[in-house]
Amino acid sequence: MPTKEERISKEKEAKKQAKNRKYKTLIKNQFKKVEIYLKEKKTDEKELKSLIAETQKILDKAKNKKIIHQNKSARKKRQLYKKLNVLSGSEETNKTKTNI
């Protein structure tokens, strides 16, 4: 039979795990939204910027609550901007090819 301290400790751990799981699934789902948006190649920049801003907000919250490490947060942001730059770079090259 667990002691009172063990029971309290397990309850705290369960709460912490639930909070961590919540933020980690939020991050994964947000990146999936961005991936889907980029695969569909929509051209609405406002919507894309709002998606990116929302993703950054979620990453910063998770970092500040020490759910993910700050380096992981920075790496995820860098990956996000890299995808964005590849998309914008490919659009620019298509425009220049048609102008020539």
C-alpha cells in the first residue's frame, strides 16, 4: 500500500505529464498545419504569417514553462523559417524565369 507521500508524488507527476503532453501535442499539430498549408501551396501570406506567429507563441510558452529545452525551441523556429524561405525563394525564382 503506498504511503501518503508516494500517492501525492504520483499525483503531481501525473499532472506534470498531462501538461507536458498537452504542449507537445500542440506543437506537433501546429507544425502539421504549417506542413499542410505549404503542401497546398496557398498564396495567402496573411494566413501563413498568422500560422507562423501562432507556432512561435506556442514554442515560446513551452520553452518558458520548461517543457521543451530552449535549444529545441530555437531549432524548431529555424526549421519553420527555413521552410518559409524555401517557399518564398521558389516563388521568386519562378517570377524571374518568366520575366526573362
